[in-house]
Amino acid sequence: MIYRIVLILFFGFSAQACMDAKTCSDQDRSCSPLANLLSYFSAPSGIYVYSTGVAYGGNLAILGTGTLDASLQTICKQERPFAAILDTGCQNVAPLVSTLAVSANNLTSLYSDIPTNVPMRGGPTGTILADDLASFYSLDLHVTLEAGGLGTADFWTYGDGTGNYASGVTCNDGDDNTSANTGYIGSPLLSAAGTWNNVQAANCDQAYRILCICYRPVAAGG
């Protein structure tokens, strides 16, 4: 009886949330309560890469000067409910933007609960991009990010071709949105290691997306 009540409430809240947000489409898995529930239990394991729906200027420190890490985490959390992600059960997020505190190729130094033994997948499709987090930057991708469902538009990286923090090419650590500074951007159209995530430096008054990851955390001590 309790199980039936939980299912009814789940379906009701999911459907209402989608209708309230007015973001439904025929392909929007999150707006199908049944698909939502099934994906929670049946989606393949992995770290899912998703894109923000909003393009941001170079001043990614939206919480104020010197808050780049907290701001990026906030952006990824805010964008998560609206992102197309095959695994609706992944809720923990982290940005794929390098900062002084943590380079994108070393996320586990700050986000210790990220699993390291599961594939990196395109959020909307589940397509495997890399065998694991470590090879996401160190080896060629299996397919481009575009093929993984992440669109064709460039994105801010603030990192060099290996995912390391690129001092001086970070829009003044995310505090600048003028043409006086530049920040590195990457491309979803390339797959070779050292190129797809670092194409060129763009002026900080330009607007680009941000890539984030969504994952199911590893158990403490596990």
C-alpha cells in the first residue's frame, strides 16, 4: 500500500513540475513520469556530461569577486533540473571549468565523491565519451561531444588542452566580462586529446555555455 502511494505521489509531482515549468516536449524524458522512474533505476552507470541552457559571459563568478568555484557549482546546480540527462537519478554535480583551486582534469581533489571507475557519458544520450574520468582529458574521446548530444556551440574551459588551469586566460578568474581579458574555450566538434577542450582564447565579453557533470556519489570510504 505504501509503495502504491509513493508511486502515485511521484507521478503526480513529476507531471505537475513539468507542466508548471512549461518545458515539456515529445522528446523530454524528464516530463514522462514513467520514463523518469524507469531511468532512475535502469540508466547505465556513468558520469553524465551536460550543458547549461544559458550562455554566460566571462564573468562566471556570479556570486561576487573571488567566488569562481562556488559560483560554478551554483550554476551547475541551477541548470541541472532543466538539463537533458538520461540518468535522472544522478544529482551531484561539478563544473568542467578549470579554476585556481581545482583543474578540470583533477576534479576528485575537490569533489572526492566522484566515481573514477565508470564511463563518461553524454548526458542526453548516454553515449560513452571516455572510459573513465582520467581518460576524459588524457586520451582521445570515443566520439565527439556533439555526437554525445551536447550540441555544436563552444563552451568556457579556462583550461589548457590537457584540462589544467590556464593562468592568465581565465577572464581574470571569472571576474571579467570585457574585451580586456580572454578565457579559453573548447569545442564539442573535436575529439582528439589536447584539442577538443582547448581551441582558442575568446574575449570575456563573449557568451559561451558551461559544461557540467552529474553523477551518483561513491559511498564514503568506498
